[in-house]
Amino acid sequence: MSQVRKFLSSAGTSGYLLLLGAIVINVVVQGSSFFSTANFTSILSVNTPLIIAAIAQTIVVLNRGIDLSVGSNITLVNTIVIMLSNKYGWSIEAACAAGLIAGTFIGAINGFIIAYFRIPSLLATFATMSVFGGLALIVLPTPGGSVPSYMYLLYGGQTLGIPNSVFIVIVVALIWLLLSKYPIGKHIRAVGGAEKSAYTAGISIAKVRFIAFTLAGTISGVAGLCITALTASGDPKIGLSITLNCIAAVILGGTRLAGGWGGIGGSVAGAVFLGLVNNIVFFFFNNFLTHFSGIASRASFIQQLLTNTIIILGLASAVFTQRRKKRAKIAT
Amino acid sequence: MNQSTVPQLDLPPQGGRSAFHIGKLVRNNMFVAASLTIALFIAGSLFNPNFLNPQNIGSIFTLAVIMGIASFGQTVVVISGGDGIDLSIGGSISLGAVMSALVMNGQNSGIVPALLLVIGTGILIGLVNSAGIILAKVPPLVMTMAVANILGIVQLIVCNGSPTGRPAPAIAYIGTHRIFPILTVLMIVGVVFMFLARRFLNNTTYGHQLFAVGNNDNAAFLSGARPYIVRMMAYILSGVVGMLTGFLLLGYNSFVFINMGMAYVLPSVAAVVIGGTSFAGGKGSFSGTMVGAILLTTLASLLIVINTDEAGRQIINGVALVLILALYTREPSVRQ
């Protein structure tokens, strides 16, 4: 019994429960084909960029910040890799390394502005989102380009029945879990949870915040590389939808936006949940609603509408499960 | 126009938590923004002598009116506090334009139905936003961003992917007619709107409650304001005014396209910051936002004069916002 209670009071609970619910519904609408390896591989490889972006966002949120520029970061990395490898003839490995450095640099710029100018991260990253989005448009004005076939074959393939993209997620997650054992990981949480106490305990707030955003930038860069391998081309608008979805995944995963409390496990579950919602809506339309002629002509729009509505409902329900932990106030 | 819109101090009578600091800052903000605007006009005239001709100045102020009205809802939501921000206004503007073009379809008889539909939808948007933010406690940033996505899709569903229709002749007249080269009908609409907005924020019970709730939820609750109702009203106002901006923007542009309002999201936040409205809630003014809108529109116009493309404008807008934030919204160091 105490095991159950411990699980229910841990940070990621809402994420795990939502994910479980989504899997059940997905099996119902999709049938037995859900359990094929090909299906798992495709769901996971399509959603790996979002999962990794959600990990990056979690680190920033644990530090009591928020990063609206994750999507622009991913887009800029994607366009840089494509431009360097297509236009300037760099090898794809070198281009990817440059992309990763660019992602880190973007995070460092965010971190510098937020930590040392003390601008609220919400507004600062809102501004840099526009800057990096504009840079991506300059780097690659129109969608296009390609990557060597072995890159996307490797990314979409599987080893020992496990999709290769899962290994990327595991490596990124392990890096953060390892860092959590060292002072810096604990400092990131401490600054997010209780800034004044952390300061009194001798932690340099600005430095920790800078490192948190830089780390998030690097991880977003990895997400950018994944999306490049997934789509095998460049697109200056590719990351637009990821910003909202990765924040949603973090909230669904039970991490507190006020900082300090939560973890990447819930966020990963939240991100997979969002991916499954897309899947569910797609199969729901294909298997049940094809005979309504009124819907058919606008099916793709209505699918998007349904997906977004479910995301909002999910957000609302995730916040409901967190609510019990807060003390009641006089007014809302 | 520029000088006359630099207003008096706009604080509510009851004042903020640290009124003397705020007063100084707001006055400062306005002064800095107005000087920057004049500097931009001078810079513009150096690149192109035509920048200062009445026609161009009139166009800049006309666009500033649209941006200012678009930012009204943002101002109210930010003043209402509780981390309030409304990123769905871009979606409201787009949907407002698409809907009113479809309903009016070039007929004056379509104006009233279009207005009713636009206002009704605006109220609905506000209700959805506030249901998520107040009932389910989703952070405003996330909720309004999600609603913005939904509005973008609804806009596509309403017009089945490609928007059609024209504004009614009367609305097109309001949107495009020039009385003198420097004075457009829309500018008069803007001045009237600003006057009403000021009265609304400073001289009505709701306005007072808005500032009170933004300053301190519990204190406002104990003195009789209902914070959840006041905030809900703020989001409803934002939705309605956003939709109406779409209606006006359609009149100004005379044609309609997808995602017309997207370009107003970042500037609306920037205008609010420039105008000295605090993101902590409880202090600010619409006059300040209007000055911010004029500054941003002048900047945008200057960027067009020096042939900057969409990408360049995005970058410069973002950099400008970072600089403005560095000037105005620095958080106190943890030591203080």
C-alpha cells in the first residue's frame, strides 16, 4: 500500500497515468497493429525531437524559468546543418557538430541575457525566439535540402528490436540523471525551488541559471539534429509547434512551473502522451469517421482541432492532480 | 499627434505598492519612448527624405492605431496580474478578419451581423481562456498559446483553407479614407478609443478593481472585488478587442489572408513593456502602451524604408525587445 501511495505522490504520476490512459485508448482505436515493432519504431522516432525538447524544457523549468525559444533553437540547428552540408559541402558529421555547437551557443545567449541582465526568462526567450527564428529564415529562406540516406536510415532503424531513436533519448536522459548526482544538478533544482536560500547557502544564482539555459540549449540542439534526421531536409518553420508542445509535456509530466519540483521521467511520459494523442486522433478518423461526408473535406483541420483540444484538456487535468498539494488560499 | 499622445501619469487613485518608484518609472518610460520615436523619425528622414512627408507620417500613425488597439487587451490582461499574458490575440485578430470578411462579403448590410458574430466569438475566446487559467489553473502563457493554436485551426475550418470575402464599403471607408494627407479616419477612431480606454481603466469600478486585483489578490478580495471575475473579464475584453481589431484590420487592408494577426503578438507584448506596464501586475496604463505602439510602428516603417526583409524585421524586433527589457524589466538582485 505504501508503495502505491509513494508512487501517487511522486512528481511524474500525472504523466504516467495520462500515458497509460492514452495507450489503452490507442489500442482500442488502432487494434492489434499497435503492438507491431514497426508501429513502435515509427511513433517513437517521430516523437523523439519532442521528447528531447521536453527534457531540455524540464531542466529550465526546474530552475524556475521557461524557454520559449526551444522551437527556434531546433529550427536554427536544422537549417544550419542543412546549409553547411548542402551549400558548403561539409560532411554531415561536421555539420551536425556545428549544429550542436550552435544550439549550445543559442542556449548560452539566452542564459546570459536571463542570468546577468536579470530579465524574466518568459519575456527574454519570447524576444530571442523571434531573433533565432529570423536567423533561421536568413540561413535557409525556403524549405529544401537533403541529408545522406544513411543518416535517416540509422535514425529510423532499430537495434535488438529497440528503435535507435530511443537510445538517443536514453543517452540524453542519462546525462541529466548523472548531472543530478553532482552539485550542479542539485544547484539547478535548489535555485529553482528557493532562490534566496540557495543564495544564502553560497550558490551563485547567475552562474547556475546560465548553465541551466546553456545545457537546455545543447539538448535542444540534439533535438534539432533528430528532427533533421527524421525529415531528412531543412525547413525554416519546422520547430514552431514544438515550443508549446514541449511546455505542455512538462506540465503534463507533473513538473511544477514554479520551479524546484519535478523530473524528466514525467516529461518524457507527457511527450509520448502528446504523440499518442496525434496517433489516436488519426486512427479515430480513419476507422470511425470516414463515412461522414461533411467531415471528410476538412478532415485534416478537424483532426488538428481535436488534437489541440485534447492537449488543453490534458493540461487542465494535469494541473488538477497537482492542485491537492497546494494549500488553499482565500481567493483564487 | 506624437506630442499630444504623451499623456499625464495614469496611475489609479489608490496607487501601487511602491507608488513613488512606479511614478518615476512610468514617466521615464514615456519620455524615453517618445524621444526614441523622434530619433527614429530623424533617422528615417536621413535614409529617405520622403519619410517625413505628411502622407507617410499619417500611415505610420494609422498602423500604430491598429497595433495600439490590438495591444489594449494585452495591457488589461497584464495589469490583472497572476502572471497574466495573452498570446492568443494574434489568433483572435486572424479569426476576426476571416470571419468578418466572410460575413460582410462587400455588403453594408453585413456589418451588423459581422460585428455581432465577432463580438460573440471574442467573448467565447475569453471564456475558454479564463476557464483554463482560472478554473483549471493552467498557466496563462501556456493556455493562451494553446488557444492561439486552436484559433489558427478554427480560422482554417471557417474558410475551408482559403479565405474569401471583402469588407463592407463603409468599413473599407473607415479603414482607408484620408481626411488630410496626415489625418486618416482610423486615427480619429484611435483617439476616441484611447479616450474611452483611459476612462474605462481610471474612472470605472471595474478599472479600479483591475488594478487592485493585479496588486494583491487577497487585499482586493477582502475589499469586495472578486479576483476570478475581474480576471475573467480581462481575458474576455482581450478576446473581444482582438476580434474587433481583426475587423478593423480587414477594413484597412481591404483583403483577407490567413494568419493576418500573427505579426501582432510580439509587438503587443513589447508595446506593453515599453509603456511601463509591469508584468508583476497592478500598474500600467493604456496611454503608455499606445506610445509603445507608435514607437514600434515607426521602427517597423524605418525597417521597410531600409529594405529589410521579413527575417531581418523579426531579428531587429527581437533585439529591440531584449534591449527594452534590459532597460525596464530587470528583476531585483537576490541580495536586495
